[in-house]
Amino acid sequence: MKPLHHPRAEDLSIYAVLHALAEPARMTIVRRLVEADGKPCGTFGINLSKSTLSAHFKVLREAGIIRQEVAAGNSRVNTLRREELDARFPGLLDSIVHAVEQSEPALPPV
Amino acid sequence: MKPLHHPRAEDLSIYAVLHALAEPARMTIVRRLVEADGKPCGTFGINLSKSTLSAHFKVLREAGIIRQEVAAGNSRVNTLRREELDARFPGLLDSIVHAVEQSEPALPPV
């Protein structure tokens, strides 16, 4: 199976990153990965169809926020590209996640 | 003339703020206001039609990022709602503007 495309850290666009994070389901995915990194797509506790969820993962991957690797049984394991993001845009991810956590309730356990 | 609608600081949505900033012309407007606050719409040095530019100002206003006040001759003067934004989402605006400044050339003088 062809590996999925991931942009290089130096090619990340601040606009693509902001756009990707400007959506509640995608933000929930990121918050879940901040809690516990390396999660298969089906384990995020988000009540959306598989295809909608896949589209959200793809937006995050193409913005360079997450890495998706194909694991056993063709499932995809998602990790946050935190070091690369922090190196490219210092403090950005933390301040956004912090702003969300201040204005929304904590995520329920999954 | 009816004053323009501005959301209350406590009603600002992090998603609306991120969406508003995820667009280069709107980000340029914000960067210009960081440089020199209180500017009429026609003074931002952005090469877009008046109607397109108006739409961008509206997105920023409705997200709570800028305040628009009607001045002499029906022009609109724009100010950044920095204190309210910083109180609601500490560090957010600075980290986003900083990320943009690191990845893009400085704005030319207007």
C-alpha cells in the first residue's frame, strides 16, 4: 500500500494549520492526541460517520498537524507532529489548544 | 446609520477567530492594525476589490477580532479588539501573528 502523503515541516502553511484547527471535530482529534498520542482512527470518541471523520483526518494530515501510518489490518495510527510544529510555529499549538480548553468543557474519557 | 454588530467578548468563538485568521488578506489586515491601530478601510495596501475587502473586514468584525466604527463621510475606521481578545484567549493573537511574521516577508509600507 502506498504511504500517505505528508508535507515537509518546512513547507507547512500557517493558513492551512489555522484552517485545519478552525473546526470542532478536528480540534477534538488534536486534543485527544495531546492527551494520548498514537491512536487508531476509530478511537477518538467522535460521533461522525467514518467517511466524514476520514475527511477530517485528511485535512489535519495535509496541513502537517498529524502523521498517519498504516498499521495492522489497514487501520491508520495517528500521531501529532508536535516537535515539527513547535519548531516551525513556536507556541502556536499550545496557545490554540489552551484557548479551546478554556472555552469548552473537558473531553469525556474514551 | 445603524451601528455595526459586534459580538460581546464573552461570546467570541475560538473557531470563528481561527477561521477568520486562516486567510492571507484578513491576516494582512490584522498585521496592519498591529503596526498602527485605527485605520480606515481604504488604507491597508491590499490589492483587492472594495467589495471583496469589505467581506474580509466583515468576517474579522463578526469573529470579534476588529471593531468597525463609522467615521466622517461614511468611511469605517478599524481597530483591533486586542485587550478583549487577549483576555479571552491569552497569548493566541501574538503567537499567530508571530508565526505569520516568521513565515512571510515583512509587509511593505503603505
